[in-house]
Amino acid sequence: MTKYESNVLVSCIGVDNKQHICLPDSDICKCGVKIRRKKLLKNDHKLFSCYECTF
């Protein structure tokens, strides 16, 4: 079991300007991209999602 399967995951925005999934206390996303911000803004739902983080 990986660390992403056992903990709570939150949505975040990566430096590539896509939606990702990450741990609340992490500086990188599930796929390895650095996090730009963890707070989603009003129009962030319009951004594309990372394929690696969604599957």
C-alpha cells in the first residue's frame, strides 16, 4: 500500500496549471509535480486535470 492510498487527499493546482491530488502536508503532487497552491480558486474547476493523479 502506498502512502497515497492510506491518507486523506486534497485537490491542488500544480506549477503546470492543472488540477492534481496531493497530501495536505506535501510539497509535491501524487504524480511528482510541484504544487503551486492547495486552495482552489473560483475558476479552477475549468482547468484540465492531471491524468496520472486521476487514475
